[in-house]
Amino acid sequence: MTKLAILIYSLAGGGAERVVSILLDELKDTYDITLVLMNDTIHYSLPENQKIIYLENSSPNEQGFWKLFKLPLLGLKYKKICIQNNIDTTLSFMNRPNYIALFSKIFGNASNIIISERSQPSLQHKRGMQGFINRILIKFLYPKADKIIANSLGNSLDLENKFDVHPVYTINNPFDLAKIHILSREYCEIARKKFTFVTVGRLDAGKNHSIIIDAIKDLDAELWIIGEGPLRNTLQAKIKELHLEDSVYLLGRQDNPFKYLSKADCFVFSSNHEGFPNVLVEALACALPIISTDCPSGPREILAPDTTQDTHLKTGIEIAQYAILTPINDSENLKKAMHTIITDKDMCNSYRTRNIQRAQDFSKEKISLQFINSIQNLNYMLKGKRCVE
């Protein structure tokens, strides 16, 4: 059985961490997996008898210079772990683990090195000295990988067009649709009084909940906002200023957002930028009609897959295959889309039917098979190359 190492910082609650927890369970019968962590925080359940090795036990609050200084040292240590455990292939997630895996290759790690990018580097590392160093590391290290996987086409194009890293393969995030279905059936303590929009996301400037509040003030509808963040007080003040206390509700962070999604009438998404927005797939899985900004990257790939993926809506609204798309930071066109959904019951019903079918494309079974095929194809290709040499 092929020996696979999966390297990630920790298994604290997060998108990449959730993906790793799913892959550990889905791939355990195909590979002998060693999980390598840099921190002992684990918030996800693991397969029984899962082998774990700690590369270190670092603090999340480490200074940037120290983190940079340690990268080659951790690369050496990771190389030794791979040799000692006869690792055939390593799969790393997120920037620092990717850097470490690639430093291990520079130092002679003979394992096949696959790295996975989970965001748009040009946006994530846009500012400051830390951003500058990360951009240099990506340009220098990423081309040394045997294979690069990104979780959205937008993230792949970002690496290719802005960092000259080629080729980048796209494998979207996997979802446990059966679990979402079970959780969506739980009792929801809030009763709908009228047509109800729902959104989920951190209360920060990037998620831009403010434009949904602006859009809904002239509509006969209510809005549930699930999430916490630094703009809670600002949004609460805006709700009060616009006299929307009986229409817009800040529900805070919820352990089970799906019970709210399944009881609402439409999911609305207002982000200015994304990597791969998991909440859109979760809304699809709850059979919700969706309105989304056409931000880079993710929404168009998920909701309008048959359209050109490298262009984005600048004006008006677009009635796409699985959602209505609107330009970013445009409350008037968002309001137009919301009014369309409220008044067009046939459109709502059509989206509900299509969207739950679309969610199947992101099932953990289908996505895990893509990872298996990607790993196997790389192993066959490199094995053949080495035989020729």
C-alpha cells in the first residue's frame, strides 16, 4: 500500500483542516497515511488508530521572523520523517506546510511532493513585509513541487498568471452531504415571519454584509446573518439607524448553521473576494436558491460553471444556472436580484431542484476520488520518468 504523508499546521477549526479531516477518512483504505502536524490542536474527529507525528508544537502567535528562520530547519526535519516512515508521496495544505515540504525536497526528500493552495496568494499576501516575503517564497519554492493543486479555478489562475507557476490543477473542496442533510433537519428556534434571506460569514469588511442590509431596507423580507466578527457593533448600529430591528437579525456564530439555511427561502452572499466559498456549496446542499456577488474567486465556478471563468460581472444581474450573480459592492443590483427571487416563485422552485443536484458534484466521495487519481497519476508519471533516466 502506498505510504502517504499529509502535512498541515493543525486540525483546528478551519476550511483546509476540515478538508484534511474528510480526506483522512476517505483515503484510509487506499493509502497508509501518516498525519504530520505542527501544532497539537485537533478539533476534528480522526479515523481510529490514525498515525500522527508532530513536526513541532509551535505557538500560533510566533513572530514572523522566527517563523521564516525555522522553515529550512523544519524542512530538514520533515525530510527525516519521510525517510524514517518510507513515505512515497506527501500532500501538504496551506502556505507554511507547503514551504516546509518544498524545503525538504531541496534537502533531498525523494518523496513525490504535492502541495495544495487554498487561497488567492496575490490577495492574501498583498501587503507589508510579510506579504512580500510570502510572494518571494511562492515564486521560488512552488515551481519545485511535483504537482500543485488549488481548491478553485480562480486560485489556480492566480498562481499561473501572477506568480508564473505552471501547471496548477484544480480540485474543489469535499463536503459530507449526508451529514449536512441530517443537521439541516434539526429544530430551528426562529420562526419565519415573511420571505427570509440568510447569509453566513465572518462579520468583516471582506464579507461586506453592509450591502445586504442596504438592499433589504426597501423589501418586504427579513434577513438572518450567521457569524461573528469585528464589525458586529457597526452592523448592529446600522440596523438600528435604518429601523430594521424587526427585519434583520444578527444570530452570531452557530454550531449548526444548516438548520437555519434549510428553513430560509434564499441564501445571499455579498463577499468582495474569496478563495473557495464553502458556504455556497452548503447552501446548494440545503436546496436553497442563491444570490451571490460574482467576486474572484469561487462563486462563478460553483454557480455558473458553464460560463467563462476569468471574467466577472460589472453591471446588472446575471440569471446563472445555479444562482443570480451580481457585481461586488453593488447594493442596487443586489436589491434587484433579491426582489426578483421574492416575486418569481417558479425561479425559486427551479433553483431548489437544480441546486441540490449541483451539490452532488462536491460530495466527499467524488472529490476524494479526484485526489486519489491525481496522486496515482503523479506516481505513475514520475515512476516512468525515473525508469527512463
